[in-house]
Amino acid sequence: MNLRDLRYFLAVAEHRHFGRAAEACHVSQPTLSAQLRKLEEELGVTFFERGSRAVTLTQAGEALLPHAEAAVAAADALASGAQALADPLAGPLRLGIIPTLAPFLLPPLMPRLRAELPLLAPEPWEDLTEALLDRLRHHALDAAVIATAPPGELEAMSLAVEPFLAALPPGHVLVGKGPVAEAALGPDLLVLADGHCLSDQAIAACGRQGRNQGSGQGFRAVSLATLMNLVAAGFGTTLLPALAAGAARQQGLVLRPLEGGAGRELRLVFRAATPRRAALLALAQVLRKVLAEAGLARR
């Protein structure tokens, strides 16, 4: 048994597909399949039920999966700890980031990291908040940038407060009236699909469900780009985070500040026992600089 084969096991369990798992592990599918067969024979169990269309975990696979995750996480922690002792600001750093932030933060962040922390090798991973937190708990990420308060078992560093802006189509009745009351957006507010924290924040700010939520018959927008296109077409209004302002204006949207000052706090979250604390402190400093240059202030 070796760590490489355990990583193959975890990859197939995650992707539920041998081809995608092999691609993620940078090996051929026959190699991955052969090694897993050897591991199964060594342990005397079968991990997966291999169907023509799907791969599912067997009862034995489900039972052994947490042990494989713990073994790989421990090995990764050992390697990370050794790297941190050698040079805390060097080596890979797996950084999660939410989809409503990634397109606007990563472009200015990555070159700044190369300039200020040249030995650090950030590996961005874009996903919804709950998925990022799950990967963080399972040591698949070193840290994540999110826009909600983290659960109690994780630590967080505040980065900045990002205000929301009312995004309106040209000619909307609220255009030209200065700051917009959040409640005024309620009747035709468009929000992202369930699972996006921005959806919950927009609904809370405007005091009602979004126009495309709750009835079961509306569309389900999964990106800010979709919402901006729909608003530009006159289908409704939405709330946008301030970092999306440039992209929104390129779409021809009219942006207005909100009377109530609704917004979200951006945080860098990580495990309390992480060996990468020094690297994360340095990362947080760079993040704060980039966000400050974009006009965002700290709380």
C-alpha cells in the first residue's frame, strides 16, 4: 500500500469516473485502474462497483474512504509542515475562492502575488462556499476567500467590506434618483440560484424573495454574467458586489449606491492547526492591498 494508490482511490471516489480521476491524477486510465485493482487485492476488498455508466462506492469503499482521507491528509500535513519549516513563504498554496469574487479578484491578485511572494505557488479553486469549506475541512485546500462568517472550527482573517450596488437597465424608473432603497428593488429583483451566498444576502437586503426564486418556475442563474445580461436586456434588477462594477458598466448597466449600505465582509478562512499560517498571513496582506486599491475598506 502506498500514498499514490490512496490518492487514486480518493480521486475515483470524488469524480465517480475512472477517466476523469486519471486525468486529475495525471496518469493514464489503465495505470490508475491497475493500481486500484492491486490495492483491492492487497486489502481483500472491492472499493467500487464498476457499471457501464456510473462508478459507485461499495459498502467497503464507503467504510474505508475516511481512513484513506485521513492518511493522505496526514501525509500532506507532514509535507506542508516540512515545507513551512524550510521556507514558510514557498511552495504550493491551494486557495479556494467563491464564484462571485473569483473573476474580479484573481486577475489583479495573481500578478501581485508573483511580484511580492515569488516563491509561493498559489493554486486557485473556484467553487460555492459550502463546497470550499468541505474541501478545507478535508485538507484539500489550505485556505479560502469567502463572503460569509465561517463555522466555529475554522479561523478567519477579515480582508475588506464589499458594498453592494443596485444594477439597473437603462431607462429603469430608479435611474437618476441617487441612492436606491433596497426595498425598492424587491418587485423585480433577480438573484443567483440556491447555494450562492450572494443570493441569500441579496434577498435579506431587499426584504423578499428574488423574482426568480420560490415559485419553482423561474430560471436559475448560476453566474453573475447571466444576471448582468438579463438586467441589460430589461428583464429585472439585481444587486452586484462592488468589484463587479467594471464588468457591469461594460454591459451597459446603470449602477447606483444603496441607501442602507448593504454589503458583505470578505474573509480568508483556514484550519486553526494549519502549518501554513505564515504564508496565509502574507497572503492576507497582499489580498488587503489588492482590495484596497479596488476601493474596498476594512471593517
